[in-house]
Amino acid sequence: MNPVSLQVHLREIGVPPQRGRTSAIRQLVLQAPAPVIAKALGYHDKTAPPPGH
């Protein structure tokens, strides 16, 4: 399954993909330090939005 087909399936069952992505990232941050997660996801500490935005 690729990201596009997964997105289509999520929308078909009523799950907004962006909300799911945000929840998944928040769960990751609970399990590991934020800088580690940011680096793994390709974010930079100078360009990533502050928490809650």
C-alpha cells in the first residue's frame, strides 16, 4: 500500500489523514525525545513550528 491509496482508504472510512498524522507524531514524542523524532522526520529545530501550533 502506498501513501496515496492509504489516504484514500482513510478518507473513505471517515478518518481525516492530517489528524491521524498529528496524533501519530504526538505519540512518538511521548516515547522518545522531541529532537530525535524531529531529526527522524526531517524537521529542523529552527524551522519546525512550536508545540501547539
